[in-house]
Amino acid sequence: MQILFWLSLFIVFYTFLGYGILLYFLVKIRRVRKGKRILPDLNQDFPTLTLVVAAYNEEDLIIEKVQNTLGLNYPADKLHLLFITDGSSDKTPDLIARYPQIKLMHSAARNGKIHAIHRAMHEVNSEVVVFTDANTFLNQDALLLIARHYADPEVGAVSGEKRVMQDAVSDATAGEGFYWKYESTLKKWDSELYSVVGAAGELFSVRRSLYQEVEPDTILDDFMISMLIAQQGYRVIYEPDAYASELSSDNITEELKRKVRIAAGGIQSILRLNKLFLPFNFPLLWFQYISHRVLRWTVTPFLMILVFILNILICFQTQEIIYGLMMAGQLFFYGAAFAGWMLEKRRIKVKALFIPYYFCVMNYAVIAGIWRYYQGSQSAAWEKARRKTT
């Protein structure tokens, strides 16, 4: 029982902290042996590029999105803008149609985001395709910063950074911003070591020639598209200076809905990317994929529960102080999460408690997402989480 306890605890620690520590030292070793990776020059002949925006019922902010898009820096003769609004039943298509610089694609049928993306890709002939969400706003040089990486023939996809904007009266969704800051650091190190394991749909790009259509029921299309490119032997780069900003979820309930969907998509992706379980072709990618994604989306949340139960049982069997301290630590952490939940319900702001609360919500979402996937109740259609308003 004690061996199982320590093994489970180690996996939990490695998943959330240990991998980051190990990754940091591996990157340091790589820099000593090969030097720091040199960023491509911004003064180069940029590839032709199409920016694709999938928008579903976004009439409240689509004009702001269009204006943000038209203000992006990129050689005008090499840039194409395409908005696809399939399934939208509000004024979104009509508002976009006011701008002749933008190609609009619209179908009344709602068949899901990935169906819309595939439809759009049939109209794209540029060397590079950049995907971004309608409710995110890009920094002015985002396209230039992304496109420069394609000067390297080993690069097959480039992911930008997601930045979560916090309002003045932040609630438990403050944990989302903290989580993404940590994730961004891991992605920087992943990218420098070899490759990012999956791109964020808020802002990512691919070589058009490497794009592969995924199944129409795919839940995490951005993750699958980027990993299918990595599976071909190309690197997926992380460019943190190209970023997409969005507001945090409207409340923790909306954030939980989003996380459950991601978790359901995560287990679906793992089952479909079975070739990545073989370390022989790309051992470094395999190591990053298992460490950064697979453990989080499969066993680790269940092991957290197992560690807690085993700790209780062991405390009844032995008086060793280490197990008492471990139990006290767990009770303190989960007590803080519970307090965060209670304060969130009362709209009382204590950010220090929101972080353990968000962490527990995130891991609960994995369990719920796995259950939903195997129940067959997770749709691939757009499921927008409500965001805070400015």
C-alpha cells in the first residue's frame, strides 16, 4: 500500500511540477551543447498567408474583431483574410459583409467548427494558414512573428500565446490566468527543447501543404491538426510574442463547461493519436507528449483521489510522522480549495484561495470529460463559454 501511495504521489508531482523542473534542466543542457535557438529574422521574404476566422453568432464583437484584423501588419500583397460564419443565425455574416477586404463564407447549416474549417481550407491556396477565434484579439505584429518561423523547413506549425485578461474584480476564474502563465512557460521550454505538444486554437498556424483533415466529430481540432503535423516529423513552434487576448470565462461554471469539453477532446485525441505512443520514430516528441499531455488527461486526476484515500488508510496503520504530515498537507490544500469555492459563491475576492479551487475544478473536469466522452454525450459543435464583458 505504501509503495502504491508513493508511486501515485510521484506521478501526480511529476505531472504538474516535476516535468517542468526536468524540462528546465533539459533546456539548459541543450543550450550548453548546441547553443540557444536563434530566432529567424523579421526582415525576410515572407510567405503568402491566409488568416482564417471561424465565427459563430458573434454580432456583439465581430466589428471589433474585423477592425483588429484589418490593423494587423503583413505585406498586403501576400495576405488574404477569410471569415467563415457557418450556422450563425444573428447579424454576424451581414456585419462582416460590409468589408470588401474580407472574403466571407457562410452556410445556414450548423455542422460544427471543424466542418467549417475544412470548408474554408478548400478555398485556401497560400503557403501558410493562420487560425484564430472570433472572440480573441491579436497584437499588431502577430502574423509577422508567426510567419518568420516558416523560413525553417523543419517547422510545420506555429502556435501563438493565449493571454487571459482579468477584470478589476476577479473571481475564481483568476486561476485561469495563473494556469496559462504556467502553461506558457512550459510551452516556451517545450518549443526550445524540440516541439510544442499541441497548439491553442486561439492563435495557431500550419503549412498549407501539411494540413490534414480530421474526423468531423473531432472535439479538439486545433490540437489534432497540430499533432498530426508533428507526427509527420515536423516541429511545432511556440511564439509567445504573437498573442491572442481574450477575457476570462464569465464565471467558474462557464469555465468548468469549457474544461470538460477540452478533457473529452483530450481523451479522444489520445485514442486517435496512437502512433505517438511508440517512442521509436520521435523519442523526444514522445517524451514531451506523454509528460505534458497524456498524464494530465488520463491517470493523474484519478491518482490524486487514490493518494488521498491511501493516505487515510496508511495513517490508520502506522504512526510514522511523514504520513501524518502528508495528510495534513492534503487537508490544508483541499480545505483551501473548498474555502475558495465558498468564497466564490459569495463573490468574495481572495485570489490565493482561487488557485487551489481552480486546480481542483480543472482535475474534476478531466474525470467528467472522460465520462462524457465514453457516454457519447460530447458534441463537436461549437459550445461557446460565456466570457466576461469589458
